[in-house]
Amino acid sequence: MRSLAGRLIAVVLATSLVVVLATALLTQRITADELEDAFVQDQQQQDFVTDQLDAYLFLRGDWDGVQGLIDELAEILDERVVLTDTDLNIISDSDPTNPPLPDREAAFIDPTNPAEAFELPIDGVIFGDFDEDLYEACLDAFGIPFVLISDLGPQLLDEATEEELALAEECADQALVEEFQVAEPVGDERLQALVFIGDEGDTVLSGLDLGVDPMLWWVILGAFAVAAAITWFAVRRELEPVNQLVGAADRIGSGDLSARVDPTGSEELSRLSSSFNEMASSIETEDLRRREFTSDVAHELRTPLSNMRGYLESAQDGVSPLNGDLIDSLHEDALHMQAIVDDLQVLTLAEAGTLQVLLEQVSLGSLLSSVVTAHKLSADAKGVSLVAEETTDVVPADPARLRQVLSNLLSNAVRHTPAGGSVTLGTSSDGNQTVISVTDTGEGIGEEHLPRLFERFYRADSSRTKATGGSGLGLAIAKQLVEAHDGKLTVSSVVGEGTTFEVALPA
């Protein structure tokens, strides 16, 4: 069984079966113990009543005047006691209203059966005439439980231990006046009687069967079947989001990157579905960017290659002379393609985390001054003012990589700042990090472009000509180089007012 649903169902059903079986058997055992205790108590009551009635019949020879004994027995047992003949005619009843008899008799008194008549000693000791006061005092002294029965005297109520029987026999010997001798049973069938204990509807626990009721097994089977059905539907419902995830994953594996799932089910499965959707969106976005990147690279290389091919074919056909101007143009296109290839290599190394960064203590004052000097000629030609604020800050950095970042930011700022504008390089430090800012008063960048500004080949104006800038990889490379220094590159801009890039480096 390899499916998750099958395993869950098997585990739940096995657990349910164990619980149901354990509960059923425990209930059966407890019930059996309670019934057995009740049976023992009921049997003791029957034996006690029968012993007293047997003794009464032996002493009196008939049932005349037995009502007093019946009442006393009923009071002792706190139960109704009825004595009837074999035709169910009531001889004596502790309930004067004579309601219907119980369903079953508790005992049968047969004075004609020598094997059952007067099993002596009836009270567990000696059958005879006693000094009741002396006998009672002796039993009290030894702590032996008994009850007083009219005409019969003290009678042992509970089953006595061997030690208690021995002590009771000593008491009987001391109090004995005359021991009765029983030679023959009464022998009169008319004195046969039935004893009933309890009320109508009470169950006499004779012949109690404490075995496992076959119905119990049907109950267990039914409970197991219900548990199986509930488990099946519950597991199917809970695993539906998992099946959706599997289906969506298969679709993505087949190339359908738009596959998504509804975040339903339990909290954990809902979170898993949401995470899956985020992952799928990320994969789809990265795939789109990969396609765009491939298209952008093809476009960036196609233009200079087309130019070079056109010039060379023109020269081959003798249409254009292979002079210095043509060679300069071909060289410029070659340099442009080389720059794209170099930038791609740097970007690939930076994204893979394998770009080598050699840290040393760099004076930002000297670095900013040299970067401004390098771009001053192009800025002056456009009428843009370049300013580097004085600073004494020193940061751990790779001077060549940091200069590459600042040069890229500064060239972009000059390119997008109109004549009469300015570009300012400044620094600030709070002890934990140093921030280098490049601020221009140029045209600004629309808010909708800011989230994608550091993507490869992305341009806010969608222009792809050399007149508006380089390869479109500069900002992506700058971001990767800053992050290689454990820093962060951010941008803020207001259209019509200008843009500020900030490079935050650990101090």
C-alpha cells in the first residue's frame, strides 16, 4: 500500500479497531464482574432464606405462623419475600397487598428429599436449642456477624471463614441446652414450597452465563464499518488539496507554468497550497524573464552584427570603400558587442556567487573625486554640473568593483539629466553602515518602473538604441556587485524632479 490515502485509512482503521475491541472487551469484563458479584449476593440471599425456612419447618412441622419469619427475612434483606405452595397459592407474603409474584422462584423447599432436607448444621455450626443470650454475647465477643431470627435465635448471615466457624462452634458448645437429632425428613409433599425474593420483573440470577454475547461481535463489526466509512470520506476530503497539488505539479512539469491551486483544506494544506502558488508564480516570472533575456540578448547583438555584416558586404561589392570611417564604425560595433559579453559574464558570476571581491580599506573621498573626474568631460559637454561632496569616510570594499558601480550610476545620471541640471555624489554614516548617494535633477523615473529597474535589459523608456544608453545590464550588474559586498542598492525618484540611488555598505 503505497498511497498516502491508503496508509492513513489503514492507520485510522487499525486504531479504531483496537479502541473498539478494547472498549467492548473491557465493558464485557466489567459487566461480567458486576453480574457475578450480584449473582453471588443473590445466591447467598437464597441460601440464607432457605436455611431459615428449612429450620422453621423442622421445628414446627408445618407452615403455620411462618408470617413472622417471612417479615423478619424481608426486613433483613430489604426485599419482598413470598412463600407459596407448588400451585403458587400464597402461604405467606411480606407485602400485605399481595402484588403479582416475581417471574421466577428463588428456591424450592422439598422436605421429602433426604439429600436436600435440612443440610445441617443449618446456621453453619450446630442445630439445637441454645441459650440465645449467652450465644449472642459470645458471638459479639469474637466479632462474628449474625442476625436474630424469632424462634431460631442468632443466625450467621454471611459465609464465615474457617476460623470464624471454629470460634462460633465454641460459642455454640457453651450455649447449647439440647442438640436436636434429625433422623428422617418431614416427608409430607403437601409441605413442599416455593420461595420468591423481590418484586415482579426482578431477574433471578441463577444459571448466569458470563460468556461473551455474540451480539457484541456484531456491534464491534458495525462500529468498525461505520469508522471505515467515516475515515474514507474524511481522508478523501482532506487529501483533495494534495491531489490538486499533484495535478498542478504535473502540469508545470509538462510546461504549463500557469497552473495554480485553490488554497483550501486544513490550515497546513492551505499554507502549502499558497506556497506552491507563490513558487509557481516565481517559476513563471523567471521563465518569462529568461525568454525576455534571450530576446534582449539576441536584439542587442543582432543590431551591431547586422551593421557589421551590411558594411562588410557593401565593401565586398565595392559599394562602400574600406576606409578609416568604415573601420572605425566596425570597431565601435565590435566594442559594443564585447561590452555586452563582458557584462553578461560579470552578471552571471555575481548571480552565481562566484564573483571574486577583494576587500580593502577604501577612502571614499579619493574614490568619489576620481569618478567625477572620469565623467567630467561628458558632463561638461552636455552642460551638466558634477559635484562630489568632501568626506573622510573609509569602507571595506573592492575599489575596482565599487568604482564600476559608481561609474555606472553616474553615467546614467548624466545621461538622463538635461542641460543646466546637476549630479551630486555624497556620503553619510551612522556607525553601522556607510551610504553613498548619487542624486540628479533629471527627468525622474515613473513609479511603475521602479520595481523592475534592476532587471537585466530593462529600460524605463523601452528604447534600445545606443543613443539612449548602453546594453541595459548596468543597473543589474551594479545591484549584484553591491550585494557581493553584503550591501544594498536602492532607488527613489520623482518624475520631473530627479532620482537618487543609494549604495549602503557595512562600515
